[in-house]
Amino acid sequence: MTETGFDVQGFARDIHELLVLSTLREEAKHGYQIALDVEADSNGLFQFRHGTLYPILHRLEEERLIKGSWSRDGGRKKKIYSLTPSGLRHLSGETNRVEEIVSRLIQFLRGPGKATT
Amino acid sequence: MSSTSPRIFLPDLRELEKSLPVPIPDRVRILSELEFDLEELWGRLLAQGLEEEEAKARALEALAPDPGTIRQLGWLHAPIYRRVTLNMRDDRLRIVERSALAAATGGILLLQTLTLLRADLLRNPSPFLFPVLGLGALLVACVLAKVFELWIKGDHRNARGGLGLILGLSGIVLGVAFGGTLVDLVRLAGILERAPEMAGRVIPLWMVRESTLLSVAILLALFGGLVWFVLTQWLTLVASARQEVLGLGRDSGN
């Protein structure tokens, strides 16, 4: 975020990326498991539909924030994603940034002079 | 893959493959990843008590990319060259690519000639050396064009097109050189028949000329043959990976 402008679409994309990174914090998972865990952990608030998960995974992989590796499961090929050290750093830094944005948004919505809880 | 899995999503994957605008190796990886996830989700939904068809529809709704997602995947997996030239008009890009190829071919021809000049091998060359050099430059141009198309541009629409030409040119280069050596040998025999006293001067010259001709031709043919072999093997690997993920027969094209 900058002081002069705020990219809402970019922020939505960042949120999706952070959801994926956060889900991978504990252990490596494959795509569908990531989508299920995001949905379950957010009580259905965040969902990936129409394959929107894959561009996010592939972009994060290209940026080396996650690492994809192939393995065999009962003869079938599956791709497992794990968080990289730079992904973990990115998650931590971006979480702080999102926290600040959300806090400023709440402050704005509640109106001037009312403190955030 | 097929031994343990029903592969019920194959028709959907084949349909999706037609619309995925990415190079074949990336396409295969995307489809493999998607198939595993679809089957896992389908199995989970079945375990929750859904009918097969409903479970399939739900899995596809959740994971199969829609047109917007396909566009995003296409952009993400586009080769760097495509991203850089995205805003260039097609006809203009074609002109730039062809000019670059012509310049590269000219450059190679010049380099070949300079190398031979530096080694003092063009003072009294076989007349067959020039067509060999010309064909060699054409061969290298074909190789450059194919490597550029497959690995830099990521355009696999006519992946095997031009490979036969590379092998054929390699063979022609060798044929011209060996044929030329034979013709030069007949000429040498004619000279020696008329003037046997010139043998001491003419034979060493002939040997230098012909060894230059043959070594240039053999090097060019080896280069062409090796490139043909590597590209053919790579394309076979890519094609079999695609056939495996789409459950296709050996004769299906790219």
C-alpha cells in the first residue's frame, strides 16, 4: 500500500496468496488439500472456485515463495507444495501489512474519533 | 496412472487441453496436477455420500479452470519471449524474427569463411566447398529456427516440422562433399594422365583441398545429425508424457 493510492484488486490477490502461504506453514500439501484447508480454517469465508487456486500456486512457485515437487501416489503423479524460507518471510511481512491496512479500514469505517477495538 | 485410477476426468482434461495456450511440457504438468486433485476431491465427495455424477460436477466446478483462469495460466506459463513481445503486432514480429534469422545465417556463413581464411584453406579450394558452406549455413539457420521455435518461443503447434529438413540437409552436405571429392579425384587422374611429372606438386594440393572439403562437411553433418537426434528424443519424451496424461494412443499428434 502507498499513501497515495490503494490497489483493491491487488490486495484481493495478495490475500489469496497469503491464505495459501499460511495453509502451507505447518506442512506440505497438494492443491486440492490447500483449497479444502483454506475453506475449513476460515469456516467457509474463503473459497477457491473454477480452478482459481492454480494460477496462485504457480505464481507463488515462480516467485520461489513455495516449492512444488512431484511424487507418486498409488501410481498417480501428484504435485506437493511446501513453503520456502523466503515464503515464510514474505508471509510474516505481508501479514503485518494486511493487519495495518485492515486496522486503518476499520478506523475509517467506524468514523473519526472512534478507537478500534 | 491408469492401473489404480478410473480416470473419469479424461474427457474433461482433453477438452481443457485444447484451450490451454501454453507449451506442451507445461500443459502436461498442469493437467497431471489437476487430474490428481480432481480425482481426490471426487473420491472425497463420494465418501460423503454424493452420487458419482454430482460428485464429478462438484469437483469440476471447484477445480477445473474457467476461461478467465485459463487466460491467467496461459500468461503465467508463457515463455519470456512471448511476454516481452506481447504488444508487438504479429506481422511486425514475423518480420523481426525473419530478419534476425537471416542476419544469424549471414553471420554464420561469414564466420565459416573467416575461419577457413584464417587457416589459409581458401587459397586453392575445391569448387565444391562453396555449396557445402552455403548448405551448411542453411542447415545452421534451420537448426536456429527450430530451437528458437521450440525452446524460446514455446510454439509447439508444428513441433516435428522441419526436423526432416535438418537431417536431410546434413545428408546433402555429406553427399555434396563426397561427390565433390570423387569428381576432384577424376580430374586429378586426368591431369596426372596428361602430365605425370606434375604429381609431386598436384597431389599434396589435392589432399589439402579435399581434406578441407571433407572435414568441413563432416563437422556440419555431425552437428545437424546431433541436433536432429536431441530434438527428436526431446519431442518423443514430451509426446509420450502428453499421451500418458491424456490417455491417448501412440499415433495422436501434438
